[in-house]
Amino acid sequence: MGNLYVFTSQSWVSGAARLVDLGGTYDLASYWMSATPAEADARAWAMDLNAVQSDLVAGAEASEPQEQAEEKAA
């Protein structure tokens, strides 16, 4: 899972648009805004838990071949 939730995608067109955007309004619509602080916190907790879950799954999958090799050797 990529971490592109609050970051804008980069391209040469968006870079050129930022050069002429003297008011700094180009990126305002590209970030996720929450209606309340509680909603922002809930969204952040959910994303953090999802990242931890992804890390745990990746670690478990990475250790499976090692465990299988140890079982065959025993």
C-alpha cells in the first residue's frame, strides 16, 4: 500500500502550474480536509492501523519460507 493519502502526485505539468500560482491556491483542493478534528483523528487512526496491519502481514509472509525450511530440517 502506498502512502499517497496527503501527498499530491507530481508531474511536470503540476510543477509548471505551481510556478505561476503566486497565491498558493493550486494545492488546496488536492489535500484531504476533514469537517471536524474528531473526523481527522478517526481517519488518522484508521490509516495508522492499516499501515501496522500491512507491516505485520508482510513480516508474517516473509517469515513463512524460513519456518518451512526449519520444519523440513527438523
